[in-house]
Amino acid sequence: MIRAWNMPEECESRKFNRIQTRGNASDSYDDACMICADGGNLMCCEVCNSTYHQDCIQLKEVPRGSWYCPYCVCRFCRNPAHDNDYLIECPQCEQKYHWNCHLRREMKIIDLNSMPCAPFCEGRCKEVYDKLERHLVGLKNELDEGFSWSLLHHMDNDTGSYTDDTYKRIVCHSKLAVALRLMEDCFEPIVDRHTRINVIRSVVYNCGANFKRIQFRGFYTALLEKDDEIISVASLRIHGTKLAEMPFIATSDQYRCKGMCKKLMVAIESALCYLNVESLVIPSTSERISNWIEKYGFRLLDSTLNREIICRNTLMFHDSVRLQKSLVPSCLAKSDRSSGGMVF
């Protein structure tokens, strides 16, 4: 299994997506909008290669002079890096911030000579990260009727998580390979129109990229199993406590229409409530919107969460509609009625 995982064709499918731009070599910008994934007349960030539609970024007019995208300004003061400082990227939500802005917000004095090795933008992001790594990723959670679910992340030195436990790494990578095949069985091939990358494969293997729009390092794969058979899988990325996204969910052919998708969704929502995530966002085709609303409790994206998404790197398809589901209030109410709190 180790040899199979390290075969050249397998390594090629998990590699960093380094995109070479077409045409003028000086034009290193993405050809698609970060928000809607469509092309057209785009605004270019002064610092990175990200591009946006004016309407998607909700600007009344195109700014004159230098313009900085939401990922190249401090999440607190909304200003770019100054001449005498730089922006730190949060390991969980991937937003950037000035260290001094962080200190002022946290209202506490920290010795700058002993900066943490993983500087999170705020305590909530650190809490999400710690809970994921200590209590969720790689652990098997028993459900009723012999079912179980787990959350996996590609475990390598340069991508995703890492562990010295060879057996644990083999099991994780084997299950990710099966999850990928299940996804590919359920979906038509999804190739990004502008970069030509295989989107599903890059998401399942949480591949990095030099374009922010196709930067998938933060994705996890949720699996529903019974008797060591993988039944249903979903892709999940958690953007701090404000929102998580789930662009893909799939069930093997013989288990469809038997409530397996719902069972995995309940487990995912329970885990997100444990992480104190407020909303789950999905992209939906127009013909599936009513199904997500009536059966799973989703609704159309509201303006408040839409403004939050502008500052996040969420996967979107140009012909899809974003839906949202509020999580924390309903989950907390359910937890209060029980005697023991959340159980996965």
C-alpha cells in the first residue's frame, strides 16, 4: 500500500498546483473571480494574483490607484502591510493581520520575543484548530446500528497534517483514495475552466496552489462507514467559527435513497457545533435547491453571511447558487435538552 501510494502517477495527482498563466508573462493574475469563479472584467489585487468582479466584492465604483483584496489586508484594520511591518496569516481561517492590531484586540501584553510558532488571529481560531487536531481528525466515531464516521486529512510532510505513525498514515491515505473514487463515480469530471486542474481530486487530497482561488489545503474529508465499507463521503473546509463549507457530498450507488447522506450530514453538523461554527454553506445547482431546503433545512444565502464570504476563499462553480444553514442555535438547544452534551 505504501508503494502504491508513492507510485509516480499517484504522486502526480497530489502535487502542488502551480499554474502558469497564459499570454503575457507579466500577467500573473487568475482569470476567474475569487467569489463566483467566473471570468470577465476583473479587478486585480496589487499584491497577490487574485481577481474579483466589482459587483462580487460589493464595491460601488472601481477604486483609483492601488487596490488590495480581502486576503492582502489586515482583518482588523483593513489596511495592507506597512513599510515597517508585515501581515501574519492565521493557520486556521487563512486571514491575515497585523500583530499590533491583534495585540490591541486581545487586550493583553505578550512578549514579542516569544511569538507563538502558530500565531492564530484570535482565540476562537486556535480553539477550532486544537479541537480538530486533538479530538476529530483521524478518529473513528461510533454511531448507531454499526455505523461510524471519521474526518480525514492528507498526512504528509508538506501537505495537510502529519504523523509519525506509519499505520495511521496508510489507513488515512487508503481511505482518501477510496473516497476519491466514490466522488468520481458520483460526479461528472470537474475541471476548472481557467486553470484546468482536477477540482475533486485536488479537494480530496487538499492540494496547495499558487492561486488563492484553488488553494485547497484546508479541506478535510468526512466518511461514513459500516463494517469497514465506505458508504458516503463529503468535503469540508472550516473558516474559523463564522462558517464552514461543504462543496461535495456523495453516496455509493447501492446505498442511495436509504438515508445515508442524512446520517453523514447529522454527524458533520454535530461536529461543527462542537467547534462552535455558526453556519454551513454549500453550492447547489438550481434544480437541487428545493431538495436542500425542504429535506436538509438550508436556505438562500443572506446578506450578512454573503459579506463574510467575500473575505473567505470558498469553492464556487459559475453555474451554482450558494445556500446556508444556521448551526449553533439549534445544536445548542438540542444539547441543552440532553443530559451529556455533544456526542459524535
